[in-house]
Amino acid sequence: MAKAKGGRGRAEQAAVPRAAALYGAAGLIPFVVCALAVWVAPIPWNAFALDIQLYYGATILSFLGAAHWGLALAGYGARGDSAAACTPARLGWSVAPALVAWLSLIMVPLVGVTTQIVAFAAVFFGDLRAVKLGLAPAWYPRLRRPLTAVVLIALGVSLLRVLWQA
């Protein structure tokens, strides 16, 4: 393996920090528990579980956008120059997930869950683009890919229940 500057190989540089992986995995618990509860909890508790999942999803979408705001403020991708990194497009992208998430909470459940599914997928692909442009760490997709897959599955399971009850 070729060594990168500083003597570290590419695989090491792209390794997901352990704390990020652990906290990211822990963050899946509410998605999975709520997806199960939507199916197994009695009425009206299953609807409450869906609400909780949507509120939590909105929180996480906001967090994912905020990560990009933080990277811009730190000057990531602009050699530490936060003023240069804080472009309207970059900051606009960082607040978009929170706005979409908020809208998903004032929609009927079918549309709200669908909106969050689309939003999580869009944010993931936006994150891939940010890494490609050097605006996010190289390891970020290795963290986000499995987390996003579980979130999309959990929301999809809940969407199936919403469709089943309709």
C-alpha cells in the first residue's frame, strides 16, 4: 500500500473514528425500536411510535445538515479559512435538511414518512458529493452508508405499516 504524506496509508486515513461509529450505531436504536413498535404496539401506541420516529428522524436530519455547517465554520475544504468555506451554497445545503424535516412533521403520516425517506437518501448523496469535493472527511461515507441503510429500512418498515392501515 502506498503511504500518504505523514506515513499513514489511505486505509488508515479513511478509517471511521471509533467514537463516531459507536455513537452512530447507538443513534439507530430509536429508528429500529419505533419501526418495530409501529407494527407490534396496540392502537393508539403504534401511532405514537410513528410520531416518535418522525420526531427523531427530524432531529437526525437537522444534525446531518448541522455537520456541514460545522465543517464550513471550521474552514474544512478551504485550508482552514472559514470565511471562504462559508459559501451561500454550502450553508444553504446545511440548513435544507432541517427545513425539510420540519415540514415532514406537519404533513399527514404517509407524506411525512415518505418525505423523510427521500430526505435521508438526498442527504446521503449530498454527503458523497461533499467528500468528492473535499468538503467532508474521506471516512464519512464509510460511516454514513450503513447508518443510512438502516434508517431507510426502518422508515420503510414504518411506511409499510402506514400503507397497511390506510
